[in-house]
Amino acid sequence: MREFYGGDTRRAHSFHFAVLVFDVATVVFAMICGVTLFLRLAQVVFRPYKVRIPCDVCDLQRHEPDAVHCKACGNLLNIPDEGAY
Ligand SMILES: [Zn+2]
């Protein structure tokens, strides 16, 4: 190593430090990406297919999350949603 860097061990050490920082940054970046993807997957898997909003007219309990009207009686529903992503 001493021969490779022409005897400049300080430069060799800073090179190793840079490689270490790059490695750690890569691992942290990969972890953040993985956690984000996992959370998105969990969100999709555990999101209920239907929401429990009782209809005022016919008292039907479960509706599609994006429903505007009750599918049984056609009453206008007021399902709160998070809006578009
Ligand atoms: Zn209804």
C-alpha cells in the first residue's frame, strides 16, 4: 500500500475514508428505498377494498372507497377520501 501511493499514507487513509463514507451512504440509500417500497406494499395490501360508510337512506354499510352514490338505492354518499396521490 505504501508503494502504491508513493509513500503518502495520509492520502491512502483519506481514500479509504472516502470509500467507507460512500459505502455507508449507499447502504443508507438502499435501506431508505427498501423501507419506502415496503411501506407502499403494506399500504396496498392492508388497504380495505370497501369502506364502512352507512347509507342514510337504505343503511347499506359497505361501499367502494371511491363511490359517489350508494349502489343499492343511489343515494348520494359523502365518503371522505385522501384525494389523489
Ligand atoms: Zn343506500
